[in-house]
Amino acid sequence: MSVGWKTFVLPERVDLVADSGLQGFLLAHHAEPVRVSAARLKRVDSLLVQYLMAVARDWATRGVGFAVTDVAAPQADILKLIGVTPDLLPWAEAA
């Protein structure tokens, strides 16, 4: 990915009701390309996936880059199983 992307590293578990910092980060960088690293994420939560899909759609509509990176193999398997394709949520498995 190109220089200038802002990165947020998700914690092991994300609770969208509690303040994980994700929403504040996205609001602060709403006009910039953003990548969300899932390197530390231990559990894929359906609410988090839906939220990230909505954010990805918003960024795409505005022509701004958005991607979820560093998705561990077990979490990638879950995303594939529930049909979350890169068209719905731009994501990449960890190397």
C-alpha cells in the first residue's frame, strides 16, 4: 500500500459499544486512506464485520482507500465461510 495511509491496530477483542478507539480513529481520518490491522484480533465478531463493511463502502463512495490487513488464517477462514469477499470488505490475509 502507498505512503500516507493511516493505520489502526485492532485489539484482541473489539467491543463497538465500549471505546476501543476505532470509531474515534475513523472519524479523525475520514478524509484519508486508512488501513485497519487485524494482526492482534483473536475473534471475528459479526457486528465488527458489518461495521467495517459499512465503513469500507463509505470510503469507497468517497474515493478514499480503505483496507483491513494482517488477517490471521483462522479469521480469514471465518470471513470466507460467511461470504465476506474483498468486494464487500477489502481485506488481506497476513503473510
